[in-house]
Amino acid sequence: MGILKAAVFSSLALLLQAQDQAGNQIFRIPPGWTRTDSPGGTILSPGAEPKNQVGLLLAGHPLGGDFRAAFDHDVAVMNGTLRVVQAGEVQSRHTPEGVELLAATVELQAASGARSARYYMAAAVRGRYEILVYMAATPALFRRYWPAVQQFVTTWSFANLNTPAAPPGEAVPAAPPAETAPAPPPAAAPPNRIEGVYSGYKFIYTTVMGVVQRKAVNDYFSFFPDGTVYWGLPQTGLAGFNMAQACRGKLEFCGVYQVNGDQVAILLDRGTYRQAGTFAPGGLQIGDRKYTLQGDPSKSAAHVLEGDFMRADAQPGEDLARRFIRFTRDGRFADQGIVTTVCSSDISTGNPRFERPAGSGTYTLGPYTLILRYADGYQRQLGVTVQPSDMDKPALSQIFVNTYTLVRRR
């Protein structure tokens, strides 16, 4: 795809006649294109094409860490599970206004063999991270609308460039001593170690039958008291989690974290990917995303599970609706085919082990872990969380097993 190799930066100029704005971004919508706004960003698309075939995504948030690491992370996340067929070199430059720009073009292939193309361009603008993503369902569509995107880039600028930067000494006026807020008691200060599972949401972009679709998915960070962090909810829970084994060949999911006051730095893949967060009530704020500390059922007021639990997404009449797992207060369980629907293989030993269709035995709860010990000696661990608001309830009516929602039948 020749256009991928030829993709280069167009000059960035502030046009006084720019008529449109999304957040901090100022631009002119290409002729014949329409605009759609959503909480996750703004999408521009040509009216001549079917929905989701061609789109230009605009989004931004405060830049809390390294600009290049944030850009590489976004490209990897948005590419998702699609295979990168061809990737152009990441280009870098600075505009006369001092804005740092990064851009990259990729051609992707889905499991079905369908190919699509994307152009990522990000800007670091006075402490903000702004990005545009041009997405086309086919290479031919990418080439067709590339001239319009090139023209769009020449109109792309930022509102905070029009506001003079405050002198360093005046950026945050100090309050008079008499008005200074009292320091929080020592118990309220974040510790230098974090432990637990934090959950939030992120947007990913997938191509389904040639159509680019955006959807929100759960995003997890699992923190351990030894200073390590895992990007995700371990399939086998946190009890006895083997970081070295889980990260073999998957270093982008593994790393360390550092706490400095109310600030948290997350460094994945030996520092290649960096994210900065701030402690917020009940969780962490990472960029524009809130991550909430999830409840650990082993520390809940209930202490045990009781009742028949089934998948919340099961529809009446289908096979999934007949599957469930029964827990009793004396520590016993009977699985009627639900475990195999929430996790198809056990890799806790390093070797895949496919789930049995049913079974019974005893269970215990560990740190964010449901441990099933079958009558024949087989043991299975599953990652489990509960809503923070359910931690004080005498009985749990909903649990999340490997991110699947299980509800107790009434």
C-alpha cells in the first residue's frame, strides 16, 4: 500500500477562520463530512460512505507521563488483536509554536483476512495530549480520503495555544497561611505500596466484517505489595500469582509502580510504557480515566459464597441459562457447567489444561481468588472481584469471575 510509505507530516497552522472545536482541538470539518460527539471523543466521517467505514477520531486528555510512551501505548491498544501487516516509522517533529508531534501509519489484518489502515497523529501541547486517528475499513478507502485528511491536518490547532502561559511563579497562587487547608491525618495518606485490583474502562477499535467499530471494555491494574503491577486481572487470581511465569513473552503487561505522595507512576515492559496516576477517593485517576478499587470477596463481611450463581448475560431458553455453580456456607461447591464458560483453559501450571464440563468439591476464597478443589484432586483458581458497595453486605448476590458477571438466582 504505497500511501503508507508516503504518509508524511503536513504543516500545522492556526487558521483564524476555524469554525469547529472539540475539547482543546480546533479544526475545519472537511466538505461533505459529518460530526458525531460522544463522551470518548469526536468522530468525523464522510457522508458518502456507509457508517463506520471511514472515520477521523479526535480525543485528548492531560498528559501525565512520557509523550512517546503514551503515543506507543495508544497505538498498541487501538490496534488491539489485529495483526500489523505493515507499519511506517514513527515520525517526530516540532512546530514553530513548540508543539511536539508524533505520527505513524499502519496496515492491519483481521483474523478473517480483511485488511484495514490507520494513521495516528498525536500532539503534546502545554501539558495536554491530543490525538487524531484516521481509520478506514480498506486500504482503497484509506487512499481515497487521504487527501482530505492531509488538508484537515493543516487546519488542526489547539485552543490552549491562544492563551498566554502563566509565569511559573504565578501558575498556582499560594494561599495565605491562615487559609491553608489542614493536612489530612496520617491514616488518610496513601501508603508507599498498593495492593488490590483497580478497574476502569478504555475504548478499543476493532474491525468487524470490514467495519471499524469502537467499544468500551474493562481495563484492570493488579497491584502487589512488593512493588510489582500486572496490567489486567490475572486469570488465576492474585493468590500465589507468579509474575515471572505470567509475563513470559508478555512483558508489556508486567512492570513496577512507584508511589510519591498522592502520585503513582506505572512502568510496564521495563519502563517502555509509562503511565502517571493520582490517588482519588476510592481509586486512581490515570489521565481522563477513573480506576476504582474493586472489592476482595475474601475480605467481605460475608466471608463465604452461598447460593446458585449463573451468568448475568444468559438468555432464557438457551444452554447458558441452564448452567450454574452452587456454593454452600460450609465451603462446598457443585459446578453445573458454568466454569468452562468463564475460562476455557487453566494455565496456572504453565501447561494448558482444558476445563471439565462439571464437577464438585470444596472451595475457599483467597486474595481476589476463588479456589476450587475438585473431589478427584484437581484444583482450579479463578480471578474474582465484587462491587465495593457489596463488601459490607452479609450475603453476596453478584460476583465477577474473570470479568464475567455471575448473579445469584432468587
